[in-house]
Amino acid sequence: MTGGNKPGTVISDGHIGLVVTVIALIVITVAAGPRMALIVAGCFTAWFLLAVIVVYIRGGRGGEALGRAYVATFWWGDYISP
């Protein structure tokens, strides 16, 4: 999370990161085939699950844990949005 963001905008930055990830997976599928796209998607899924586990261990529960893991996985969308 970069400086000055309100908590509501962080989730929207995560949405932007997710959209860019989906577009990149489509490009990878076309360029390198579905096997490579599944490998990349699996890496993102593993990162998300690891983030959920860490947030859960640190006291986050339910929707809060999922939201924080989502932001931890796709936070870099902040660098794409103006």
C-alpha cells in the first residue's frame, strides 16, 4: 500500500491488479499456450492462499482475511492507476 491511499481505494487498486493479471494470462495463453498460463495462474493462486493463511494466523477472520489477502496479492495495481 502506497502513501496517502484511503482504505477504500486500496481495494480498487487490487481490482486493477486483478484485471491486468487476467489480461496478462490471456496474452500468455495466446503466445505460449494454456499450460504456461496455468502455471502462472497457479503461482498467483498459491500466493493468495499463502496470504490468506498468514492473515488468518495474525488474527484476521472471515471476509477481512480474504480482503487483506486480495490486497496483498494484487496491490501493485496502484502503480498502474493514475
